[in-house]
Amino acid sequence: MKIQVKVKPNSKQQKIEQAVDGSFTIRLQSPPVEGKANQELIALLAKKFKVPKSYIQIKSGLSSKNKLVEINSI
């Protein structure tokens, strides 16, 4: 499954919001330096979709706020 994600780093609290079109806006506490926000994003999505972190890959937008994320099912 592939999902569109818009990331908002440096937020006060973690939050996942799903839009009507199926895309997600995810607020992360980590700053966007040295991949910390991406690591937090993967951990948060793994928890939400109940899959191991290794099943989640950022396909595009590694250094962008808009990302395409692939989640492999078990």
C-alpha cells in the first residue's frame, strides 16, 4: 500500500490526521535534521498500521515535507 504523507516537524505533539482524499498529515516532534524526523515518521506509521518498522519505506521525498511512503503488509 502506498500513501501520500505531508510531514510537519518540530510540532509540540505527535499527531496523525487523515484527509478525505486518503492522504495523511503527520505532526512530528523531531527536527528535520540527520533523518530524525524520517525515523520518527517510520516508527509512528509502524505503530499505527501494526507492522514492523522494516515494512515501511519512504519511496520519495526523503528531504521534503511531502513524501510517498510504501507500507508492506504481513
